[in-house]
Amino acid sequence: MAVQTGATASTTPEARTTALYQEGLIAGLIGAATVALWFLILDSLSGRPLHTPAVLGTALFRHGAPTPLTDVLPDLEMVLMFTWVHGLVFVAIGGIVARLLALAERQPNVGFGILMLFVFFEFGFVVAAMFFAEPILRALAWPAVLVANLLAAAAMGGYFWLRHPNLRVQP
């Protein structure tokens, strides 16, 4: 009996496209929730729940805020606005990865290129954060940001791993 993945279980192109969108949406929400939960735990342990999304929301939406980012207090509006944008970005990433994995299932020789693309973007995220987000990294511990990114990648990767058994290396 053949195992069918979410993107190839249906026979019509429309159904496959819908399955890809659903897969990307779910993977993105898993990644975004993983990061949000990680920072909620860290912020709560430090006695400042919702500090991280408040800092990031303030940096994103209030560029000229008079308060240094290290002194930002939780602001529900900033938390919700940042959470919305954060979720959308992760859903977009999930959609792109779902499409790339569907391509890799049809053409297995592109799988290594997709893996290298992932490594490139992870490295690029770290470098960009170091150079362009310096005020944010003064307010947030960069190792926590790196761990959050890796946890999200692992959670999304686990979801895709379960959804695409045909991409696993066969002994």
C-alpha cells in the first residue's frame, strides 16, 4: 500500500494546490506558535511576560519611539500587531517550503539544493540580525532569538517530515 502525502493525496491539480496551501498554513502556524511559546516562557521566567513581542512590535511599528527598546513595557496593541505580522511571515515561509517539498517529491535531484537554500537562509537570518537589528538585540538576548529560530525550523521540519515520507532517505 502506497503512502500518500498531503500534497499528492488528491488527483486533481486544484485539490493538490489546496493541499499545499493547507500544509503551508499549518506548518507556518506551528513555527510561529513555537517561537511565541518559547518567548512567552522566557519572558515569564524573567518576570516580564509578553516583553519580546512588545519590543519587536515597538521596533517594527514605532520607529521613532522615545523609550529605548530595553525599557519597553508590554503593550497589548504592539503585541497583537507584531503577533499578526509574525504569523503571516511564518505562514508565507510554510507555503514556500510546502511548494519546494512538492517539487522535491516530483524531482528528487533538487532536494539537496533545497537543503542548501535552508542553510543559506538560516545563516542569512543570523547575519542580518547581527548587523541590522542591533538595537533589538540590545533589548533581547540574541542566543534566545537564535534558539527560537532553530526550534521553529525543527517544529516545521518535523511536521513536513511526517507529511512527506517519500523524501526520507531509504536504506
